[in-house]
Amino acid sequence: MLTLTILGSGKVAHHLIANILDSDQLQLQQIYARNTNSVPDMVPESSVVHSIDQLQPADIFIIAVSDIAIEEVSKHIHLADQFVVHTSGTIPMSAISQERKGVMYMLQSFTKEKDVDFSAIPFCIEANHAKDFQMLEQIAVCFSERVYKISSKQRKAIHLAAVFVNNFANHMFTLGEEVCKEHQVPFEILKPLIAETANKIMELSPVEAQTGPASRGDQNTIKQHLELLTDPTKKEIYQLITKSIQNR
Amino acid sequence: MLTLTILGSGKVAHHLIANILDSDQLQLQQIYARNTNSVPDMVPESSVVHSIDQLQPADIFIIAVSDIAIEEVSKHIHLADQFVVHTSGTIPMSAISQERKGVMYMLQSFTKEKDVDFSAIPFCIEANHAKDFQMLEQIAVCFSERVYKISSKQRKAIHLAAVFVNNFANHMFTLGEEVCKEHQVPFEILKPLIAETANKIMELSPVEAQTGPASRGDQNTIKQHLELLTDPTKKEIYQLITKSIQNR
């Protein structure tokens, strides 16, 4: 049985704790949280500490705090020879001051209220030493079926790619909703199309899945759409993405 | 039993024919197709005509040809007093020359090879006369649970919104894939995130669902991402969409 200690009490920490408590192969050693209210109810009070000095040794320490606090929290772990990882998509492994360091990044956008099925979420892991990597892998496969060995440099690229496919794609939904509102059309009319757009990508590459006036070179429709767009930023986005599609 | 005649043999015509043949309440009267090879196998040969002059009266004529051919095909229907609709998202109802005219636009991106469940696809309908609208509605509900009364002007806006949520969102997936390739990361690592991005929209408005460095105002991450982007068009897209998210 591997023992895990979680530092933090945000969304990622919550989901990690819930999944550890559910696991037969992992044991929750301790939780470090600055205030008690933010710790999930199911955690026994005796496992919660409010000062880093109260931490005991564990097989792994997982720092699940905001990006800017990772370095600081790591520096305050004074136990000798511990394996410490963080869970950030952007911070390099080098932010951990311990010699035995690593990263376990879960590639998903989390919402605290919504239960998360970790099994389908990609876990991107790396570690400074082969032996620690092995243990980290053993832990990650307890959570998820999709575990990837990813370097700090690759992780940065994944995070950037995630901004395109998640944040920016979602903004396209916002722009679509605004166009609907302006013309008294219910946004729900677009939801089956949004579902199908994501669905197609599970089987086709995005270049193969591309349809629409830009990829057909349908100048007449493009011209009509630009006339319909009154907002200058939307117009600019339409023109730039149309150009980018046509350059592929 | 309502009788339907389909003019055309492309993707939309194929899916319409398959769904009519499956229906207990609709009857396929005739199909007009320029060449026999493009007609689905399940259609009896006696129902297929290759000249518009061979068409007989039916309750409704559905013109399912490419946008530029709609007006021409409509002009060639010389039977008196027929109800004629087209299926385009962008062409106004006025392109039909018959006095009894309408539109039945299915809001989805079709692939010929893939079976389509019409029941979840929004049908946007309009007609010149109230009585014809009623019949069109009666037909549409045989295909789908989501039937909307949509004017030609609204339909244009829906088509534009669909470009944002489908074509442009899909292009974001393309850009994400390119970033992955450049850094030797498998694109499949992003697929659960893409699925979740579309999933969230079924329950949250896109503005509520928005996450990421742009919506957090995380200038440090934005700066790092821009440094990572070597392609000038991708950089421009990143900056423009980031600005647009921040202006909401």
C-alpha cells in the first residue's frame, strides 16, 4: 500500500482526495490545508494538519496548490529524502526544491461541484529519478487508464494546445451564442451541432473533419457572413480564422 | 399518408430518403436524380426519374441540391400548384419560384458514410402560407423532435453562428493538434478535454463555462504561450481571441 499526502484544498486536491479514499491500493496519509473548512467532510480530522511542520514522511507528497504557491510550499517541506510532485500544467518540475521531484498533471478542466471520473483523464507524469518515476506511474494507473510520460517542455506545449481546444473553442461557442441572441434565435438550437463537432474528432483528424465556407472556398457565403457581422472584433476573428483555415 | 418527392442525390437527399423509407407516416413518391448511380440502393427503380418533366404531383417537393442550383431546379418544376421547399441554410425562401414555397433546413454537418439520427437534429422550417407551414411542420416532426419556426433572416444568422461553433471550433482543434505535433505529443491526449468542452455547454452557458489564462487575466501564462508560438498566424489568433475573451 502506497501512502500519499496532499498539500492543498482546492479543486484538484478535492478530486484527488476523493479518489484516494475510494482506492484499495492507495492510502491517504495526511492533508495539509490552511483552514479546516475547505477539507472534504469524508476526511478523518486526525489526518488534517494546518502547519507544514506537522507533516510525517509518506511515499509521495502531492502539492496541489495554485501555480504561484508551488515553489513556496515545496521549500517549507523540511523532512529529509521525500518524493515531492506538483500538479500544474505550466510550472516546470524544477520549481520543486527537493532532490526527489516530479510532476503529475491531470489534463482536464475541473469544476468543484461536479464529480470527476479520473479513469478517462490523461495523467501526464515525469520524475527526476527512474525509481520515483516507476512509483509515480504505479500511483497514476490507480487513478487513470491514460498515463503518459511527458517532459516539462512537452507539458507546456500541451497546456498551450489545451487553450486552443478548450478555452478558444469555448469562446467560439460564446460568439455563436451572441449571434443567436442578436437575431432572437435560441442558442439550444446549436447544441446538437456542438456535440457532433466534438464527436467527429474522436474518429477523424481535425483537418479531415473541417467543413464550411472557408474550407470550400465559398466566397459568396463568406461575404454574406461578414456583412451580417456588425461587431468589429467578431468580424476580425471571422476573417483571421477563415484565412487560417484556407492556408491549410 | 403524406407523399414526398426528393430532388437531388447528395448527402442531405440520401439521409432524407433513408428516413422517409423508414417512416410509417411518410411515403416516398419520386426521386429526381441526374444519374442513377447516385441513388440509394433501397429505392425502387420505378420511383426514380432523370428528367424533371417526368415528375408527378406530390404533397411536397423537397429540393436537396447545392445552393447555387436551387433556383434553377425550382424553375423547372412546371406542375401547377405544388408546394416546393429547399433545404439550404443560407439561401432565402424567395429563391423558390413557386407561389407555395418554404424551407426545411436541417442544422447539422452531414457525412454521407455515417448514418444520421434525425430525431436529435434541429429542423428549421418556414413557409409562405399558414396551411403549408402546418403540413411542413407535420412532416418535420416525423423526422425530428426539435422543430423550430425560423425566418429566412434568422436562418442566415443561425448559419453564421454554426460557422463559429462548428467550423471555427474545429479549426481550434486543428491548431491544438499542430502544437502537439510540433512537440512530439500525441493529439489523443487532448480528446477527453475536447469531449468535456462540448459536454459542459449542454448545461452551462459558454460565458459561464469559460476558463483559462485569458479569462483569469493570467498575463504570465499568456506571455509564455506567445513565446512558445512560432507561427505568426497562430500568434495573431491567440492574441485576438484572448482580447475578445477579456472584453466579455
